[in-house]
Amino acid sequence: MNLRKLLLPLSGLYWIGTGVRNLLFNTGLKKETSFEVPIINVGNLSVGGTGKSPHVMYLINLLKDHYKIATLSRGYGRKTRGFEFANYASKVYDIGDEPMQFFRRFKNKIIVTVCENRVFGARKIINDFYPEVILLDDAYQHRYIKPGLNILLTDYNHPYSTDYLLPAGNLRESKKGAKRADIVIVTKCPSDLTESKLSQLQADLKLKSHQELFLSKIIYDTKIYGKHGEISMGEWLNYNVVVVTGIANASDFVKFCENNFRAVLHLEFPDHHNFSDSEIEYIRKRYKDTEGNRLLLTTEKDYTRLLEEESLKNDLYYLPISIELNNPKKFNELITNYIQENKA
């Protein structure tokens, strides 16, 4: 038995709290702010691990050559407050790891911002930078902004339809909140998904007639990257790797590494983890104790944090990921049509 289910009575209290909050927004007693600039939100009902970052980056890649894009995140784990604009002097503790990941990958091709007050942040972006599109990162429950297009992600292995509210499960709000989504993407789907399993999934999600369903799967890069260059997949089996992760669910990432490197030692830390000096020293020691040809490997998000550690950065590599959609043409058209129809 899952011991967390013993906490279901507490989930009932959580259901009351989140239900009252959503009711206040639904009835207009709490204000949702709309903007003339097209706003696309990418979020989920659960506490993490659905793959928001690669989906946001998919949207950036789709739109960056055609529109002036700004991303707005809370900046989880940063040590600053208020509105921050990413630039070449920014550190991960100024803006958070996911915004830093966006900035490192796309540089000055997009505007990367953080602000815990999303309404203030959106207004400042519009007044200062004149964007044509704003991408909200992880703001599904932040209902003070009313996005024009709501994209809801759910993990194939842990869909919201079979989950429970916190603390018995991982849901931030009732699964009824899914009805606010315009697009639902089931993430981390297996390559061999059968028609029968897909039909069952569709039945379980109980989507409304106006909602569009898409499937995505993780695609791993064929190269790893570090300060000293890149190493292609054909060479990976020559290396024993120490894999360091600080993400919500590292199981798929670690499994991929185990299948492609000679040997893997996994050092796991919590999501958005701020590494202490003793933890950095522990990572360094485990890496130094690894025999033979060795590599220190991490995720692209964790790389933004660990790169600032002098004792690690010269040995550190990261493995990027992206996503592949089951029907990219239809998805891309939905996104671009929404922007074209709602341009300020």
C-alpha cells in the first residue's frame, strides 16, 4: 500500500482550500488580468516532473524567428526579489535555474524575465520590451493572469486522472482544474504506445470538446557539452560517468545514461537544489574516486547551477533534451493561429 494514501484526510482540507480559491476566480471575486499581447501558459496540475522546460523551449524554437518573445517565470530558487531581466552578467541565483537555462540556450534571441508577481511582471515586460508574445512558465495555478492559451502537461506514467491532491498525491489542485486547458499534452510517452492504451488514456482524461490532445516524448541529444567541447554518442561507452541530478524525476534521464555509458554512479538531489559546499566537495570526491576514463555529467538545468562551482566546472558536461510531438503540424498551427488572431 502507498503510505501516502493515509494522508487522504489532509488532502480533503487541501481540496477545500484550493476549491474555494478557484471558486473566487471563477466568480470574479478574485480578479484575473487579461493583456492585449498574446500570452501562452505552460503548466501542470502536479508539483513537477512533467517536463515543462523542454516544452517551453519547443515553443521558443517555433516562434523565435518570427516574433519578439519574452518568457516570464517565478524564478524558483533564486535569492533575489521582484522583477529581474536576464543578461550576460546574471547568475543562476539571480534568476533561477530554468530561466538561466532558457537564457544560456537562446541568448539575446529572446527576453528572459522573472517576477513572483506575474501581473506586475507582464506589465513591465510590455512597457519596457514591447514583446509580441509572452510565454508563462509554470503559471497554471497563478490565476491572476488570464492567458489567451493554456497548455496543460501531464506525465504519461503519472497522469493527473489517476493522482490525488497533496499530500496524499502530487496534485496542486483538483483534477477538475484541467478544464481550463485549451491544449493537453501527455508527456514522456513511450515510443511503442498502442492504440488500445491511447484510447484508455483518452477515456481517463475525459477531455472537453474544445480541448486538443497531443502526445510528446523525450529526445536526448547525441552529444554532451562542456567547457572543453563536446563528446559524441559513439564515444560514450568509453566512459564511466558520475551523474548529478537536481530535478523532480530523474529516472528516465538516469536510465538513458545507464544504457549509453559504460557505468553510471547517480548522485541524486531535490528539484531546484542549492548545493552546499559540503555537497560540492562530496560530488568532487565521488568523481575523483571513479576509476578509468570518467566524466561528470548532469542535466542542462543543473548545469546552470554547477557551472558556477570552480571545483567542478572544468570537468562538467551536460546532456540536452528536447521533445517530439505526435502531430507537430497541427500543434504548430494552433499556436501560430492563436498568435496571429490575437496580435496587439
